[in-house]
Amino acid sequence: SVPFLVRLFPSVLTKFVYLNFLAFPFFVDFRRPELLVNNTISLYLTTEPGVTVGIWHTVPGSRGAEAQGKDQSWYEEALADAHPVIIYLHGNGGTR
């Protein structure tokens, strides 16, 4: 019966292969990364009209003391300095 259901509903197969409807760890607010990771802030970038991408900006531990208590503008300025930026693409989970 499983192949028959997959044939009728192909979107069900992609849901079970990628499991992108699950957010792990459970009951965590990913919009508040400072509760999970030190020196981290949640930002949103508009890549094109109608498309917004959420990102976390984490400064390295060496700048952790400097980042304590800073607001979003400080983190945006830190992105514009001469330090390298590492982009981590998390996969297909739909959460950060």
C-alpha cells in the first residue's frame, strides 16, 4: 500500500524523506538565538521582492566581551568590518 500512496501523493514522500516539518530541538524559539548561542543575533535580509531570508550573526568568542549588551546596529557594523565572514548553510530543516 505504501507504493500506491506514494504514487497518489508524491508530496508525502518528500515530507518523509526530508522531514522538513520537524523543528529540532523541540519547543525552542529560533527567533531568539541569544537564548541558545552566546554573542548571536537574528537578522533578516531581503534578497529580492517578496523573499526574506532569516540569518543568525554570531561573532567569534574573541569578540564576545565586546559584543555583550550591544544592539542590532553593532552587529551590522561588525559584518562590515575587515574580518572574514563564514556562511554556514544548515540544510533543509526550515529552521536555523
